[in-house]
Amino acid sequence: VSLRQLVSSYRMQQAMTQAALDVRDQAIAAAPQRSGTYRKSFGVEPGKAYIPTRRNPQVRSVAFVTNTAPHAVFLEAYAYQHKRRNTLGSLTRKKGR
């Protein structure tokens, strides 16, 4: 199995989805509880990403942590701009990503 096949394989997709589920669970635990809408709106979407490289562009398995609450983008952006706690942003800083 080549590296190119490995990074786009079904097993890699499963691993990426499991990692995203772990991040989603941490985000749910850290999310504000006021109305519960933001907290209940976290999800995971598996997918493929095109990674441009100099020699051989690759397609890789990925998974995205999403939030479908109507105010999610504003909450994260406002908190980031004003150096307050933003749920997903603070989780990525803790993990060093």
C-alpha cells in the first residue's frame, strides 16, 4: 500500500472521523450553556481534501467539526477578536494546532 493510497483510504477516513468526534465532544463540554442551541449544534462531517504539493498533489481523508447554530460564526469570530473564550479556537490552541 502506497502512502497516497493510505492517506485517502477508508481506514484513514475512520481514524479522522473518530478524532473529529473526540474534538466535537470536547467542544460540547466547553461550549456556553445559555440557550443550549450552540452546544447542541456541533457535528462531524467526513470528507476529502485536495492537498496541493510541488510534485504530486494528493487527496486525503479528512473530517470537519461543524456547528450549524445560526450564531456560531459570530460567536467564534467575536470571541477571537476580543480575546475572549471561543470554543473551537481555544481547543485548537490547547492542542497546538
